[in-house]
Amino acid sequence: MVTYEKTKVFYISVGFWLILGVECYSSGSYNRLTVKTGGSVTIPCYYDEKYTHQKKYWHSETDNSRTYTNTTEENLSVIDNPDQNLFTVTIRNLQSTKHDGRYYCAVKIEGNVTVTYGLYLQVQSAPDVSVVSSSVSGHEGGDISVQCLYSSGYKNKTKQWCRYKDKRCYTVGRTNTSQNSSVQISDDGRRSFTVLMTGLRLTDSGWYYCSAGEALNPVQLTVNEGKQGTVSDTVWHMDSFCLSQN
């Protein structure tokens, strides 16, 4: 019965996109963004450079609404960043009864719609996957550390750190080196895993996400020019963050 209902929702969603005249939708894997009740989240929507001057919007299947870029409302902001080829969607005061459901980022071109990213948003009192900080920064040549949290039911799920822009993912237990930067992920087995990025480059700036199984949570990384940071500096800031929440 459960399988039938999930399949039914999937086909209804696909049919809905076809009715709208959707040109393409690269769904890849099932993206389920888990967020805390009453909190906020920012979702990056990347698009091809050729779409810089086209109309873009955030679509909600929960109420069949569209919110075009450069719109700011009480609990929703959709802002275009053409210099980065992305627009961001920030949703505040998240509530399960109001916000749970499917959403997608879209570009409108001559009456057709190109869907660039789709997800299912789920608001939870204790998110399946979350992060200590949704925004981190470091310096060129330095290091950063990101702590990702997961619920007990995801202990045996595959843990990854992925970049939205090029879909590159790094997996727990493997060290990945690209030119001068290195990414290593370690799982403590106690509901958290840590991402360590060393030898940062300016091009490492952008949006990433922590994931366990199909559940994920976004993180924005900013790499600045100048003085190099260290892992210990970053961890100290994270500890300060944790203390401030107690």
C-alpha cells in the first residue's frame, strides 16, 4: 500500500510538470530536505548561464503557487544572483502543516518551463539530517570543518558531502583530493559526521549539502582571500556556537 501511494504521487507530479510545458527535469536522486519546526532554510537554485536574463521562479505544489525572483514576503524570499548563476529561496518560520510538500526551481523560456532542481521539504521537531551551522567561511589555502548531524535511524545510511553546482559528492571513509584541496569525511557513529576541507581555493566557494541516505541539509561555504585559517580556529567557532545554544 505504501509503495502504491508513493508511485501515485510521483506520476501525479510528473503529469503536473508536463501540463505546465516542462522542457526538462533532471531529478537524479530523490532529494528530501529536512528542517526544524519554527526554523528557517535557504535553498540554492543553480541555472545555466544562458538563462541569466530569463524569468525564474520557485514553485510550490502544496498550494500551486509561483514566486518569481527578487520577491520578498514575510516568510519567503526569492533572490536572484546572476553573477553566481543561481537564485536562493529562503523560507522562515517553517511549519509542517503549511510547508511539507514538493517544490521546484524553474526557468521560464518562451512559454516553456525548465525545472532545474526539485525537492521534498519535510519539517520535523528533530530533523533526520541537520547541520551545526548553515554558513561557514575560511581563507584561501586554509581549512574548514563542518559538523553534520543525523537521527538514530540513519546510523547505517551512506553519509555524503555534496556540491550543488556540479553534483560532486564525497563519501564517509574516503579521502578525495582535487588539485590542491582535499576533502575527508569521518563518522563518529554517534549521530554526527564531520567534513574536513583543507587547502581551500576561492573556487571552492558555493553551496553544498550534508546527506544521510535520501535526507539532506544545505550549507553555504565562503572562501576569502588573505590570511589562512586553521581547522582548530574553525572548530573553536563551532564550539562557541554550540555553547551559545545551551
